[in-house]
Amino acid sequence: MLSPRALILRAPGTNCDHETAHAFERAGGLARRVHVRALAERPAIADDCQILCIPGGFSYGDDIASGRIFALELKTRLGDALMKFRDRGGLVLGICNGFQVLLQTGLLLADPTTGLPEASLAHNTSGRFIDRWVRLSCDPGPCVFLKGLSELELPVAHGEGRFVLRDPARLESLRAAGQVPLTYATDDTGRPTNPNGSLGNVAGACDPTGRVFGLMPHPERFIDATQHPSWQGRLDPSAPGAGLTFFINAVKATA
Amino acid sequence: MLWEVDVVLRDGGGDHAAREVTTGAAAHGIAGCTRARTAAGWLIEGDLSREQAERLANTLFADPVTESFVVDVIGAGRLTQPLDGLPTVVHVLPKAGVTDPAGLTAQAAAAALGHRVVVRSLRKYWLPSLDATDVGRLAEKLLANDAIQDVVVGPLAIASLAGGRTWSFAQETITLTGLDDAALEKLSRARCLALSIHELHAVRDHFAAVGREPFEIELETIAQTWSEHCCHKTLTSGVDHVGPAGEARYDNLLKETVFAATRTIRETLGPRDWCVSVFKDNSGVVRFDGDHDICVKVETHNHPSAIEPYGGAATGLGGVIRDVLGTGLGAKPIANLDVFCVAPPDTPAHEIPPGVIDPQRLLAGVAAGVRDYGNRMGIPTIAGAVAFHPGYIGNPLVFCGTVGIMPRGHANAAVEPGDLVVVAGGRTGRDGIHGATFSSIELTSESETESGGAVQIGHAINEKMLTDFVLEASRQRLFHAITDCGAGGLSSAVGEMGATLGADVDLDRVPLKYEGLSATEAWISEAQERMVLAVAPADWPAVAKIAADEGVEATPIGVFTGSGRIVLKWQGRVAGDLDCHFLHEGRPRQRLVSRSMPASRPPLTWSGDTTVTTALLNVLALPDVASKERIVRQYDHEVQGCSVLKPLLGPGEGPADGTVIRGVLGRDRGIVLGVGLRHHLGRLDAYQMAAGGIVEAIANAVAAGADPERIALLDNFCWGDTRRPESLGTLVEACRACHDLAVAFAAPFVSGKDSLNNVFTYTDAAGAAREISIPPTLLVTAMGQLDDVRRAVSPDLKTPGNRLAVVGETKPDMAGSQLSLTGRVSGGDVPTVDAATFRAAIRAVSAARRAGVLQACHDVSDGGLATAVAEMGIAGCLGARISLADVPAAAGAGGGDLGLDLGLDLAIAFAETPGRFVCEVRPEHAAEFARCMDGVRFAWIGEVTSSAHLEIVSTTGASDRIAVDRLAQAWHGENA
């Protein structure tokens, strides 16, 4: 059987492409890093891929807003190719900046009638970039990537990760549809770990099929136990990290 | 048409920038500014209809979910309407010619959408009705930095964004013949050349021999190449020194101390030498594994950061990243570090001299600069420090470092005759003209206005794209050599690469940001994010293809010739023609005189009654010791996926010693970084300051797991006015320490950088001339290696019942200690390094780690033993009990007025004797640990407890307990 292929789509300023490709390969897939220019010139590159991943970074510098220009470029130059990819059952994963891009392209949580984004990722309430580990609750529902997970820790590293909805009342229906399967949980002392003020503690969202998924935390940064901030003396340093499950799930679902 | 787009948050409550204004206004005592709103504004000039401008605002600038926008022609009344009832409108814009990254990004995005427009960004503020003085103070203190930004209150009246006119070639000849010394020095000052009188003589004599007067561009090239910044003329000069160890004569100080140590170590290692390329490239390169070498460089960017903290720190980091990228045939940057030395955050306003930025704002600015640049580059910022001293008020120090990795065989590069001179990356503008010479002169209260042109703003995305381009071209081995455009710009980069071959350069082919730069400006501009590559003509098409694929501009601007001359041309006409040999070897060497005699120390005196735990709370809250979490968490320290030991560790998120990363994804060999900085000793004993810094950096690295036999060191000397024999004397003492300790530990220096003349002069309120010099400061960086990252050791306590050992002897030398800053002790001796004992200790600790018996390890540094144990408890969320009577202490500890017992306890708890470690060991491993400590002084001093208290038993047997939570609060600054 052929290994599933993951296309890691990068733009100027993408900076988590290598470790994301590495995570897919550790999970048994094949990963290929492709520049958005190259894909726009030859969209057929995506034809033999089963997974499309937009990794983290600061695409185009994020100088206007995170993911804005990358999303604009995808919409204007690759809109049809992406819809086709999704409609033929391809998995789409957006991590951090990739999540921001997915929301802005309307591939995820778009108003079905207008096609406009229903959700956005605004500046953290602290007003600052933050790198820290958070505890997450998973209620996988249809989400392919979270299958079998209930709780885990992952790092976040972003300045714009506060999940907001144009109509906050929509949160309940999204919950009911299983479209917000990943939320920031409380720590051992009962304090919320929500690092950015996200509505409903939402850390990740998927489309109704569960095959298009975006999240702020970085699963590719916890594929080895040694990436955890308290591993030494507490975890088996040769064990995999919980984030690897995301990639194994994706590879299995497309194998 | 010139359009303005203002984008505001629909929900004003989420306007964080507005909250910063109101809190800042309150802090500066500006009453009545209790509410504010802000907007991101954009000026767009071009052939756009109103409808097109609105569509652009809708698609590019505003978020449909969270934001709304207003578009109109600049100056239109509705653009300055009150918002939320706030009537005062303030605009903050980048000054003309200052890099505007957001504007450039938006301009490129608009171009991709088919609009050929010029875009500039601005920030807009709506404030309550305030009097003009308060608005002015707000603008100055909070909203803008007038070195780089303009403030406009009320409507904007800008006719056009287009700037610059075409420059037409004009050859300026500078007459040197017949000038006397006074006239020569006047010329040097007026042109910001920073050349000494001997150097001016050499230039005058050279051109007399050539038979003509120099052209302006030639004089500028010489000034850049001979600047302190570029060639370290003080450190490489001859020195006649008198110090505590007697008289010494050096012909080249650096070569005979720091370099000599490295040479000795390499010779001793013989075939086991693991240095690859040291002190000759843009960074120092050492062996890593069978396939890779690693390199490291730490730079200072002090003067620019003093004037524009955000831009100065960002471009400092950008520069050192390019140093690594420009090493050998290109290295991949994999980790950054940053160290800031600033005045204490609580410095009262009346003690801040005119022209100086408030230390808190400065620290926030430099941290934000590193954050925004490093995070955008996708390089983890894994290590660093923040150190405080009043002497840094006018000259804050900003150190930025980068570690890189390259395939073996990439370390050595050589330009070949006929190679094209290719400049790649950002375009050239007037930014940073005279940065190299500016950094070599003193700052004054007027520097902000005089030297604003030397300040640069970084554009990280350009550097990220440049990096992607260089690494791909490097992978395909498409160039023969590469270097970055740093200080001195193209003049230094091309000058260095063509130092022996020479080069012909067509300056009119240098891509410009805007019209109007003269040939000289294009040649010496320090515009950021540029690299120069030497490319064989046959490889140029492939290089051009990669550049196009990555969206990077790369342009051949000349040829490395083999003529031994740097020939500069403008549209075919010769603008300058310099002999390489004179440029690089013609600088007259100076001979200097120095002396250094550490003053005799006043006796140790204890004052005030206290307990060890109360003193501990005070020490944990001191700025040098207290948590740097607020800064650390703004840096992405995990990108690239190789993180192993992070800057904050354990369930309680305590401070790390060394930080550890994997060198290569998926492989287990690791790189360890540690830093050492004993700045409080700088004015007391420069030799011990340097020695202590070296020990601290190595101890950091070894505690985390570094192999003590493979530690590379870097030096960064920051000094005051070394033209004074006493000041130069302390520099010589520090260099001597570097030599002695490096040899003793077989830890070679592989690279370094100095920043001298860190003296701030001003006129005080009474009209008296004042100057503030920094304390002599040596930052030492240790880059260690670890064969298997799974055997790294963190400092957080792990398990109740485990035993605690201290390795090394404690001596009661309290001078410069953190405890002395609390006022509880004064006088006493400076802590001294015992090299042989420390070498044995690091070998023993490393043996214990390899034996698998170290559960936790922390080096003892700022705040002494009590602080070290407290930090381990905070990190592990566990308590401990230690007995001070069991700590191996030198005879004669304590004493003084307070009575022997308390003095003794405080001395044992807080002395900063260099080179000690606290280790956590399982009871069943105690014997094995003791075996590893063979020949090294160590003792069992207590155990880890589950009580969540730190209990310190005094030398008289009295118990003193404090909750770890309270220690954590003090450390986090939550006690006030």
C-alpha cells in the first residue's frame, strides 16, 4: 500500500513547514513542502496528495493581520483547486497561522449563503504574543484528526488566536454539530488555561465533515516526549508525544 | 489620488493599544486621558477610484468579523471626526525614508491584486479633549519615538508619498593636502568618519603617494573599513599594561590573549581538535556530528537600541542571523539568544538624564523588537538574560546571538576571480548611513537628533525570504562565498569578500528603495536584510531561478576581478578606485598604555536584623534574579520542533540553567546554550568579573548536560571609554582572564565582538557636564554539546525523599552579591574563581549525569545557594529541607558586627562563590553519586520534601521555614 501524501503548503514567512513535514513522516506519511507560487503555477501538484496542510508561521509577515494575504492569494489564485481538493475527500489541516488562513479563505466556518467568514482569530486579550503549554479537551465528534483523544497538552505560540464569531450565539449550534471539537481546559488547580480569551475556550474548529480542521495549538511540537516542558524525570524520554496522534489519525484516514 | 483607510475594532473593549495609552497616561501623571481608541491607518497613493479604494480596504485591510473601516481622500473631514465621543485625533507615521514594513507588505499585496500604488502605514489615536502640552507629552512618552516617527495632531495634510529625485553623478574630491591636524580632525568630525589623527595622516600620505586627492566615496570606504566596529582597533592594538600580575607588553592584545588561548587548546587537542573555523568568518564553526558542523555568533547593537529600542534590537537580531547565514557556504539559523543590560526599572524620573529613554519603556521596546523579528524568522529564542545596573541608564546593552547548522564541508568558502558580485534581499535606502562609525563614538543627549539616520527598522519577512533563498542556493552549492551586509553596508561586505582579489562594482545597478541616493550612499547604506554572494557566471541562471521562486530580488552588481583594487563605477564612470592592500593593511597600528589596580576592599559589614528566609524573599524579588517570564513567553522558543530543555521548566515553570535543543529534527544529539554575566563585579575586579562570567556560562551548560570537553565560548566585551588607561586596563585584565580560564577549561573562544566607548555625556539641570559610564561588562556565551538529549537534566525538583548535594566550596566573599544589593551586607572581597577545582567539579557533575544519577541539577549563581534551592523548588512545586551547617564552607566565613551566627548563615546562604552546583539524587544512587565526586568537595545538605515548604536549618540548628508558594510569588514580583 502506498503511504498517504501530505502537501505542506508554504508561503513567504511560513516557518513551521519542516517540523510539520517531519511529523507527517513520523506518522508514516510522505510529506512534500510546496511554495504557494509553485502550486498556483501548477495546481496539479496537489492531485496525488491526500492531505493538505497549511502550517504555522507569519505568512507575508502578518503585517496587516495574520493569514490575511495568504488567504487572499489562495482565494484569488487557488480557490477552485482547494474546493476540488476538499470535495474529493482530501483532508485539510491548518495549524496556527494555517487556522487563521482557513478561516479567512472561507474553507472553514463560512456563512453558507454569503461565503463570508463567520469566525476570526483576533489579537489575544493580553495584547501580546504568548508561547506556553495549555491543556486541551477533545470531543472528537466527526473530527478525523482527534479520533481517540480526550485530553492532552500542547504548546501555543501566537499573538492572534482569540476565537471570535460574528454572531456569538452561533457557538451553541457549532457545538451541537461537533464543529468546535478542541477547547482549552482547566489545569490541575482548576484554573482555565485559555491563553488568549477565545470565545467558549475554542482552540480548534472543523467543518461538518470533520475533514477540514484548524487549530491554534501546535501538535507538531509534541511528537516526542522530550518536547514537553516537564518531561525530565517524569516521562519516558523515548516515548512519542500526544501531538503525534493528530498526524497518525490523518495518515490512517487516508491510507 | 491619496486615500486614507482607517480600520477600527467594532468592539472598542478589545482595543488593547488604547488600554496601553490610558494606563501609560496615568503612569506619567497625565490626567483626563481615561479613554482612548486606536486605528490601524493606511495611506494609499495611486490611480484608484473611490470604489476601488473601498474594495481594497474591504479585502485587504479590514477583518469582516471584527473590524470596520472608513475610506476617504486624505484630509477629508470625516477622517478626523470624533470616535466614541473622543475629539482629539493624533496620527503617528514613519518618517520619510524610515522602513515601513507593514506599508511595504500592503503595497506588495495591493500589487498582487493589480493595483500599482504606494502604501504607508500609520497609527491613529482618538483621545479626550486635552491641552496641547499633555498631548505633546503623551506623544513623546507613549505614542511615538521622534527618531523615526512624525506626530500629527488633527487632519493630515500630505500632498504625496512619492519621495526622492534622481541623483546625477557628481564626483566630490576631498582635499587633504596641506591640512593641519586641527583641520583634519575637523573634517573627520564633520563627515562622521571617526578616524584618529594617525589614521588621517596615513590616508593623506597614501593619496599623496598615489598623486591625487581622495574622492568622497573612497574616504567613506576607508572610514567604514577602519571603524572600531568593523576592525576592533582597540582590542587589536599594542598595549603596555601594568596590572596586579605585573607588567605586560602586548603587540596585539586580542591575538595574544583570547586567540592565543584557542590556539593553545587546538594544539593540545591535536588530531582531536574539534574547532573548524574560528575568528575568521562571520561566526565561529565547530564540529557537531558526522554530518554537520554548528556555528555561533553573538553581536551587540547598543547604540541603535539606545535611540530606538524596538528597531535597534530587531535589527541587531536580524544582523546576527545574517552572520550565521553568511558563514562558510551558508548555515541554517536554528536558535537565538538575547541579553539585555538596562538601568533598574524603578529608576526615578529625576535620575533619568535628558535624551534618555525611560528604562521600562526601553526594556519593553527591545524585548518587543527581538520578539517580532525572531518570531517572524521562525527561529526559536531559547536563551538569554536581563541584567540591571544604574550605569546602563544612558548606554543600555543589547546582545543578540544566533546558532546555526551546516553540512560538513560548508565551513570554508573562497571567492574565485570572475565570480559575480550578487546583492540579494532588501532594497537599499538611506537607512543606517554611518551606523559603523556612529557605533564607534560616544552617545550624547543630542544623539537622538544627530544620528537618527543611523537607526534602522527591520523587515523580518524580507529576511525570512532571503534565508529560504540562501539555504536552497547553498544546498545546491551555487555560490562560492557569501557574507551579510551589516555595518558599513556594501562597502564592508564587498570589501571583505574582495579583500585580496578586488572587485569592480557598478553602483548604479544596486536596487534602490527610492530614487536619489548618491553613489556613496548606495555604497555605505546599512539598509537591512541584504546579503552579498559570489556566484560563478555559469551558476547565475540557477541562482536567479531560486530567487524568483522565493520572491527575492537578486541582482549582479559587479565582478570579483583579481586586480587587487576596489573599483566603483556609476553608469560606466569611475567613482572611486582603492588599493585593497592599503584598505585592509594600511591602517596604522596604535600603541596604548593601560593600568589596572583593583582598589583594596572595605571590610565585610553586616547590617540590619533579618532571617535567611526574609532575605531570600528580598533577593528573589531583585530585578536580576526575579522571573523574566513576561519577556520569555513573548518569544517563540519552540518553533523548528527541536526544543528539549526550555527557558522555563517543570510544573512550576522555574528558570532553566542551560537550554537544550536537538541539532537536527529526529536525531538525538543536542546543543546546549548557557550565558554568564557578572556585571556587578565589573567595577570591582574586571579579571574576576570575566572569570566568573566564564564559569557561570560553562556551569549553566554543564548543569543541563553539556559535555565539559566540548564547550565553545564567545566573548562580548562592552566597555566605557577605553582611551583612558584605567578603563583600558580593566579591558586588558578581562582579556587575561579569558585567556587563562579558556586554557584551564580547554574551552576555546570561537568568536566574539566588542562594543567600546559606552559613555553617555550630558549637561545636568544645574548646567554641569556629566558623564555616565557602563560598568565593564563581559558577556560570555557557552555553546555545549550533548550526545543524547534524552539524558539532559533540568533543575526542577522531582521527587520527595530524594537527597540534595552541593558540589563546591562556599566562601564568604560578598562583594557584588545580590544580597549586597538589598543593603544587608557591604564590603568584603570579590568572589574568585579556582580554575582547577571548577574543572574537576564539572567533570564530576558530568560523570554523575552520564551515570544516570542526577535527578535535577542547578548551578549556583545570582543570589547564592538559598536562591538556587528556592528556584528548584519553585520549578518542581516541591519543598526541601537544607542544613547550612552541612554546606562545605571555607574557614572564616561570616563574622562582622551582627554576630557570628547570622553573618555566617547569610554568607553560606547567599555568597556567590562561582562554580557550585546543587544536585538532586535518589537515596539509592547516593553511593554512586559520591563515587562520581571523587576528589571533588561536595556534601549532602538536605532532601526534597513533600511539604511545599523550604526549610533552612541554620548553623546553630534553628529552623526557618517558608512556603514555596510565597517564594514563587516573590520571584514573580507578586509581593508588593
